[in-house]
Amino acid sequence: MTRVVIACGLGGVGKTTAAAGVAVAHALAGRRVVVLTIDPARRLADALGLSGLGNEAVEVDLSPIGATGTLHALMLDRKATFDDLVRRHGEPDIVDRLLVNRYYRAASTRLSGAHEYMAIVKLEDLVDDGRWDVIVLDTPPAQHVVDFFHAPERMATLFEPGSLSALGGGGGLLGMATRRIGMVLERLAGESVIKDVGEFFRLMGSVGEHIRDQSEHIQKRLRSKDTGFVLVTSPRLDVLSDVEAFADLLRAQKMRIEGMLVNRVVLPPRLGHPIVPARLPRAPDEIEAAEWEALGLALAELPPMVDALARDHAAAISRLSAAVDGVPVSVLPEIPGGVRTLEALARLAPFLPT
Amino acid sequence: MSIPESIFARRIVVVTGKGGVGKTTVCASLGLAFAKRGRRACLVELNGQGRFAQLFGLGARSYAPRAVAPGVETISLTANECLDDFAHRKLKMDTVVRMLFKTRAVTGFLDAVPGLHDLFQLGKIENLLVDPHDDDPHYDAVIIDAPSTGHGLSMLSSARTMADLVRVGRFHELSSTIERTFGDPEKTTIVVVTLPEELPVNETMEFISALGPDRKLLSVVLANRYHAAPVPKGLAWELMEPLLRTSSDPDLRQLHRLALTEIERQDAEGTSVSRLAASLDGLPVAVLPWVPGESRHVLAALASDLLGDES
Ligand SMILES: Nc1ncnc2c1ncn2[C@@H]1O[C@H](COP(=O)(O)OP(=O)(O)OP(=O)(O)O)[C@@H](O)[C@H]1O
Ligand SMILES: Nc1ncnc2c1ncn2[C@@H]1O[C@H](COP(=O)(O)OP(=O)(O)OP(=O)(O)O)[C@@H](O)[C@H]1O
Ligand SMILES: [Mg+2]
Ligand SMILES: [Mg+2]
């Protein structure tokens, strides 16, 4: 059975980095791994050998880190994935007709939940492919962590039968209420967009059906014991309510959380005794006493400053850990200069849940 | 570091940027700075996130304006509330017709046309400034905490896509009005917030080059959470550095590591900001300091900084 690991979290917290790190960690443990990234930073993409490549998995050369497993990586291309979905599940000539539909061109990939949905579609492709022991999925930046889980349902709702495909159809079959609604919408948005939207949903008929049918399957995948979530977060208290909402949702839905990864944590300075200027070396002859003293004062302030920050982080971590009660918590320190090479990813391995 | 004075003459300030860079904090600080300049400001939040309420300890979000500081109020919008308001005030629709907006067919349609949600919320803001009701409060400026889209799409381009898609009807009129107000550099300005780090700077550069016609609205890019130099650089540090590195006292060697990490970060931040500035031919870049402590404290410090107060 293929294991699926999904990295989720608010925007900018380090989901893509964590996803790549977890993938490398599994490869170091000898597994065959694929990571599906979403808009990776250029350097990280380079590190994974993804420059300029698209929607298909490419093998990452792991020889620099001597991993015994294998790693493939790919970048999600939402538009291509959407087109692909339409081609596979639509009527034969549907793509051509959709391509000239203004609504399809302007709106389809921006539908609410579409980004997350396309990531899941691609995930299913990777599962079907069968080449991998572990699939690691990165997720799009979210305003709320729970957004990811509602995306498939939001997509499915859009394709519920009736409502939208009836728009602009003009047929006499429409009931009174629907006609009234049609009139209101026409007054608001004009006839042509209503037509375009209606046509889009009619053309999407069998694709929409597929999307709705997939709902249950996706729910099963997300709840499977082989799927685990890694919640990535910063060591900040203002994300507490979001983390709580996420933990509640996972508990209610009986989904498995592999761990919470608190990223970019500042660690305490670990000094035996406080630094006071008197402990610093004496001023060499070539320097003025005042300048040396100023430097000494600045240096003495450094450890307490780092310590204060480390305490804030530690306090945030303990509140966040309490919010996800019982879930293993890993702490990833702030890496000076960021994470941008395969070697740097490999160094994260011991910190990451595998 | 102070920001261009012209910002205080604008009626709409759109604060945008990637997730977590400090948009909400910067908005709130800008509001305080406006008030200090004697300009009544309203902090507007979209999609009912409740972040200002959280920041100012107001409990739940609210569509009705609330005061957060002298001369500063906040309102939290949702597309549904704005649409209902629009239907009521502008379209003069009665309660019964407005009930239709709550039916599946209509909500489905509204959800299915991306940009409509932005459109209603921008419409409400436009209304608040340009055509307020008697019982509406008066503001000199609104400061908008724009949602981080994550794919560089600005809300304004969203309204434009709408105008393009919807070519007639009341929504079209609405998006044209919005385009006129929000596209006018005399009225509106965009402030981009970023971090002085490599990835956020790259993304900001991409975002700005994709702005197209909206670029003329940009007034400043703020590199937030910029760290001050940890130690005074110069001869003293050059002499101190090897002494600490080779010290027999492990605490001093640890101090050396701490200092180096801080110095390297500061150098990297400096490089990021220079790279950003160089890419923006002439558009001002300002840094906002990293402020330790609680978020309320952070925003007070940033407000002073935005005004160029020495503290
Ligand atoms: N532990 C760390 N130490 C230092 N820098 C880090 C660390 N983790 C991540 N970063 C840096 O933070 C930035 C954001 O990371 P990343 O792209 O992984 O975030 P994300 O959550 O995927 O963002 P988005 O929501 O935009 O997709 C990158 O520049 C990355 O190198
Ligand atoms: N200059 C600063 N110094 C120190 N901390 C800061 C600074 N600016 C913002 N912060 C802190 O950074 C965190 C994120 O800030 P904020 O919520 O304003 O970001 P945002 O861009 O609005 O995030 P989101 O995209 O999630 O809405 C907060 O904890 C805030 O207190
Ligand atoms: Mg990412
Ligand atoms: Mg915010």
C-alpha cells in the first residue's frame, strides 16, 4: 500500500520545504519516494532538478547525499491538470468547445478550491502509477489550514446537477422560480455571461459528474490509515486558533496526523554564564577604548536578545502542542540562509517525521 | 524609515503581499500613522477573516464599523454582506427579492464566477468613500488588508477580469466604477509588503512585473522585519572576531557563533533589499524594523517608524 504524506499549513510557513525534506528523509531511509511540489522557490526547484520542468515526475540524483532509496519530484501545473481532467472525462470534442468559452479561459482554474483539487487529482495519478512507496504532497498557501480539506467538497458543490447548467439555456422547462432567478441574474450580470457560465457547466457535464463521484473516493483517501498529515506552522501564538481548528477537524473526521512541525524556531543561546563586557578580551593597542567598549556592550546584549526570542518560541510551541494534544511535535530550527540544496534538505531529515 | 508623503494624500491604500509577511500589522500601523496626521482612517478587512478584531482584542468580526484607536476604525467585510448591502441600497431590491440571493442557484453562480466576491467587497469600499449614506461614518482614507492570493493575482485584476467577462448589466457597471476609482493613482495607491529574504523578494519582483497597468498605482515596497545591525561593524569587530573564535572560554566561542549568524543574516537582508531596490527602477523601497515583543507593541513601533519619528 502506498503511503501518502500531506504537508499543510498557512502561507509561507515552510510547507514546500517540509514536503521536500520529508521526501528526502524517506529516500534516505531506503524508500521509493515522489514529492509533488506547488510553486517551489527557484532554488529549491533547482535543488530538486526541477528547473523548467512541469507536470511529470523526474528523478532526482541522490548520489550527493548517498541515499539508498529513490526520489522523484514534480511541480503541479494546475491548468494542464485541469485540461487533462477534461480530456479524460469529458465528451470527445469538449476541450475544443471549452477552449472558445470565455468563462473557461478566464475562470476555470481560479474556481474556489480548484488549486487544491488539482493537487489531489495529481496525487491520485501518482497513486495509480504504483511506482512509489511514499508520495509526499505539498499544498497551496492557505488562509486557514482547514481550507485544503473543504476544497474537494467546494468543487463538487459547484457541479451539483441542475442549478448552473440550467443557466442561459432558455428552455421552457425551467420552473417559475428558476426563471425569476435567471431574470435577476441577467439584470445583474447580463445575458452573455450567464450563457457562457451555463454552457461551461453543460459542457462539463460528465467531467462534473466525475468530480462529484470522486468526492467520496477523495474523502476515503484523506481518511485512510495510509494517509498522514504534517501540519507545518511558525512558532507564533496568533496562529493558535487556526491550529486548534485544524486539530478539531482531523479528530472529527478521524484523519491521521503524523506530526506538527514547528518551523524556523530560534533556539536558546546555551551559555554557561551571562556575557558581561568584563569577560571579553582586552582591547588591543590599535583600537580606541571607546570603540571596543561599544562593541562589548553590543555583544553582551546579543545572548539575552536571542534568549528572549527563544523563550517566546518555546512558549508558543508549548501552547501549540497542547492544542494538538498527543500529536508528535518536531521543532525545526531556523537555518541561516534558508534551505536550498539537497544536502541542506538531507540535514533536516533527523528533525522530520518519517 | 519614512514612507513617501504622498501616501497620506490617498483615499485608498491597498496593502498586499504574500502570506505571513506582515500585511495586517502594516495596515494597522498605517491606520495609526494616518490618524496621527489628522486623517480619519478605516482599516478594512476582506473575506471576514477577523484579524483586526483579533489584533485589537475586539472579539468577533463585525460588518459594522468599530473604533480601534483615536481616529481609526475597522470594518470586516464578507462578499455576502456586501452583496446584500448592494442589492438593498443600489438596486433597491426588497427583502423578498434579496432572499433569492440565498438560493442555491444564485450562490452557486456567485461562487462560480471568480472575482465576483472581490467585486462586491470593493464595491462596498468604493461606496463608503465616494457615496456614503447619511448614517455611514466619514473616512478620509480606507486601508485595505488585501488577501494574499498566493499566485500574485491582485484583487484589482480580479475586478478587471470580471469587467471583461461581464460586459453588460449592473455587475458590469459596478466593476467599471471600481475600475475608475481603484485604477486612479490620484485616489488609490498600492503598498506591497515583503520580507528582506531571498524567496519573498523574488516573489515580490515577479508580482510587480506581472502588475501591468496597475504598476502606476504602486507607491512603495516595504521590506518588513528588517533586523538592525547586531554589532557595530568596523575595525573593532575585525579584531574581536578572531579573539572570540579562538577563545579558550566556550561561552565566548558560542557568542562568536551567535554574532556571526546575526551578522550573516543582516548581510543577507541587506543584499535582498538592494536586489529588490535595483529591480524596481526608481520605485521606493523602505525597510520596517523587526520589533520584538507582542503584536500590539509591534504595530505602535511600526506606526512611529512609518512617520519617520526618531525613537
Ligand atoms: N527552517 C528554516 N530556516 C530558514 N529558512 C527557512 C526554513 N524553512 C523554510 N525557510 C525559508 O522560508 C521560505 C518559505 O518556505 P516555503 O516556500 O517552504 O514555504 P511555503 O509554506 O511552501 O510557502 P507558500 O505558502 O508560499 O507555498 C523559503 O525561502 C525557505 O527557504
Ligand atoms: N516588524 C515586525 N517585527 C516583528 N514582528 C512582526 C513585524 N511585522 C509583523 N510581525 C509579526 O509577524 C506575524 C505575521 O504578521 P501579520 O499577521 O501582520 O502578517 P500577514 O501578512 O497579515 O499574515 P496573513 O497572510 O496570514 O494574513 C505576526 O505575529 C506579527 O506580530
Ligand atoms: Mg509552498
Ligand atoms: Mg493578515
